[in-house]
Amino acid sequence: MAISPLECAAVAEEDKEQLKSLERKIDDKLRTEFDPSSGRFVFSISGSVRRNVINALIVKYEAVGWKVDYGFDQRDGEWLDFRT
């Protein structure tokens, strides 16, 4: 049976608290640090976050109108790039 992209973004029960916590942090940062003139905000992901949690965040924020890209490199770690 084929699964949908939304099913791939499903979050396991043990990851739901981390998802809620990251969503609160992102919301707080967007409220205080998003610069409408640039239309962009980068959120650095710290600690260990499973990819399905990151995918769920991307789905949630894109559903409310953000364009979100995931980035990673060995020097800077992981981040989400929010754009309007």
C-alpha cells in the first residue's frame, strides 16, 4: 500500500512533546525576530531532532502560508529557513 506525504510526516507519540516544544520556540522567534522587510527568518535546530519531527514542522508551517526549507551542514548543523 502506498503512503501519502502527510503520512510520512506523522509523528510518533514519543516525539509529540518535542514537536510541541519546537513549535512554541519557532512561534516565539517568528513573533520577535522575523523581519518583514527581508521576508525571511532562519531557525537553528539544536539537539537531536528526528527527521519526522522536522517534516511535521515543515508541513504545519507551510499549511499556514510559510515557505520552509530544511538545511544542514557539518559546520552549522540543522536549520529551517522560513520565507513569506
